Amino acid sequence: MTSDTSPKTTPAPATPAAAGFRMPAEWTPHARTWMAWPGPNPTFDDRDDLIAARMAWASVARAVLRFEPVTVVCGPGRSAEAQSMLGPGVDTVERDLDDAWMRDIGPTFLTDGRELAAVDWTFNGWGAQEWARWDHDAKIAAHVADLAGARTYASKLVNEGGAIHVDGEGTVLLTETVQLGPERNPGWTREEVEAEIHAMLGTRKAIWLPRGLTGDYPPPLPERRGGTPTGFGTLGHVDIVAAFARPGVVVAHSQPDPAHPDHEVSREVIGLLKAQTDAHGRRLEVVEVPAPTVLEADGHWADYSYINHYLCNGGVVLCGFDDPRDETATGIFRRLFPERTVTLVDARTIFSGGGGIHCITQQQPRI
């Protein structure tokens, strides 16, 4: 009888978590921030709107550049115009683009402490919304991961970076109307979604919020003009509602005015979060951040939110709205992050396109 002495090969782990990768918390050190440059598209279909959007994106890029390197992905032939508005120090690369929301179209970066990896989620235009285009944007995550030198894991789950928020210690925030919505993942059960999220991010406990802010959904049919929505939205991204500030601590959007439908939405979300524990069994501490005083924008309910901030190396880039509560929010974030510089950037133009500062930035963790 003979024995097989040939060397045995071990199959590579099929998921990031099995390979030891996880998504770090946003407050851990970054190698750089990735953004995308607005081009002509349905989100900014007016020349003046497009110019305003580029000015807003450039303001965010310059604010982040004070703390870490920034690379902006531009459409073919658009680097020169981008650099003229971005100013010195911001890197640009060219790839085909549809829109400019890098948090959602870009990769979700991971690390095992020695190597960089990335999740390439399936992207379908925020639930195949009628105003969205995504032929090019569905490929941006793979392009950016390649530019960053990251090992890439493709996921069949339709998901976006703004639809998740992690504490870096095993807990992830999700929204039922996003990952479980029929527009994105018809037929997926809650258990199947959680299993895929945990396998991709290295998390082990999901905290589900029932929905997002009112202005993040298309208005009812009677409020539409010409058969198209009067506003843009993601159908409930979590990063405008709640975000981890550190393990065991969550900042949450609070709408004090009962005239706004988000008054009840935020009360429900805050109550749910206060009753939750994280992956380590810690009861969550919830820091409520009052919404700006404005109730309507562009003819529908405003979803202006300070929760959609971005943490970078030594800094907090915070959404500003030229509102009396800007100062209140700045004070809250200074107390939460005393070691960081809080920079307020006017985000009203960004919100008019359907997102905020967090939505247009994506962190690459430092190895």
C-alpha cells in the first residue's frame, strides 16, 4: 500500500472575515481619503447646479486635506478642471463615472493589520431609482481598490458604504429599508443579509434601525412633477441617522420640532438604540444631536443632519447649514472628540443632491 505524500494546498479563505480582515472604525488612522468629482448627470442637470456642486465637493476635499491625503476620481478629461477648483495638494485620477458619491460607489476598505483588502458591493443606483445611472459607478469600487493595492472581495449583496456604520469591535448599524428592501435585495432574509454583512466586514452583531429620515425617500406620487421624484435619496441610509463615535457610544439625529415627520422617526430610532447592546454586551450610550431649525428644502421635508460628518486624521469635517444649531452641533462634536479639530463646511448644496459630507468621502485605513 502506498501513501500520497504530495503537498496539500489549503484553499484561500472565501470571505474577508475568514481571512482575518475586518472594517476598522472610522476614527482609526487613515492612509488617505477617496472622493469623486461631479460631472454632468441627472443629479446636477443644470449648469449652475453643477458648478455649485463642484465648489461644495472642493470645499470638503480641501477641509480633509488639512489632515490627510486626498485622491479625487474624475471622469475622462476632467482632471484639469477639477484641479483648478480643488487647488494644490489634491491628487486626481481618471475613470469613467456616472455620479459623485464615493461612500456608496467606492470600496469598503478592510485590514488584517498587515494587508489592505476591500469589499466590492453590488451597486444598482440606490435601489434602481428612476433618476439614477450606474453603469460606470458599479465598477468604481474595483477600480479604486486596484489603485489602492487592495485585495478585493466581491459581494452579491446590493449595498452601499453609507448604509453601514461599524464600531470596529464587531458591531454594525443597518437599516431595514435598505438591505432588506425589495429594491435592492428581493428574496434575501434578514439572516442571510446579516451573514453576508458579517462575512464581508468581520462583524458579529447587527443593530437594525427600522428606517431612515423622511427626506431620504422619494415623495408620494401626487408630489412628483412630470413623473419623476422632486428630490433624491437613498431609501434610508444609516449614516444620516446614527453613527458610532467610539465603542459603546452612538450619535443620533434628533428632530425637536413635532411639525416635522422626523420628530417621530428620530424618537423611535433613539429609543431603539438606547435599548441595544453592542457586540461586547455594552449598553449603548446615545448622544442626541438636534437637527437644524429649517424644516423644508427644495419643496419637501429637509433631511439636513449633522450625523453625516466625516472623521479624518485629527479632524472632524462637520456639515454646516448656516443655521443657529450649527454652533450647538459643533460644541457636541468638540466634546465628543476633544483631540480633533472640528471644521464646519456648508453642506446644503451636497444635501440638495441627496447626501452629505460622509456620503462623498471614503476612508482608506492606514496599515
